[in-house]
Amino acid sequence: MANKVAKKNELRFRRKLRIRKKVSGTTERPRLSVFRSARHITAQVIDDSTGKTLLTVHSYESGNRANKDVCKKVGADLAAKCKAAKIGAVVFDKNGYRYHGRIAALADGAREAGLSF
């Protein structure tokens, strides 16, 4: 079983590197990177030209597992923080994950709250 999990993580890491060769954040349009664990989800807005994380939002405060509803709320919170920091557009980095479920819910929540990507 452990070998299957290791293979799955290795394949995700390869996809992540393939994506990162093409996707890069700038000062005008930073990169929105998403990390999904078994229980929670984390989103960071990163300026790759300076190598700085501008802001971070995660689902730890909710106390519940990060289901689609919680992820949508995290996306909306992220968009609100981006507006406060005067960031209107980002480049979406799904970090090797498939664009469905919790990842798509976070992206939809951010788009509905006014963030464009």
C-alpha cells in the first residue's frame, strides 16, 4: 500500500514541475498556489519575481474537514484579502492536482468574490 501512495505522490510531483515550468507569478499578476491535504486546504498568493509569499489563507480555523463548502469559503476569503492588498488578477497554480472537487470549489469561490484568473 505504501508503494502505491509513494507512486501517486511522485506522479503529482512530476505534474507539479511540468506546470511550474510554464506558470510563474509576477508583481502585477502573482501566482495562486493551492495545497490540498487529507483534511485541509491552503492557498498562497506568491510573487515569483521577488520570491515572497504575499498572503495565505487556509481552512484550519473552521475546525472541520475542508469539504467543498469550506473550500468555497476559503476562496472567498482569499479574494477578499487580495482586494485589500490591491491584487485583482492572479495566475492559478493547481499544484499537480486535478481541477475538480475541492480545488475547483476554491477557484469558484475566489472567482465569485471578484478575483480574476
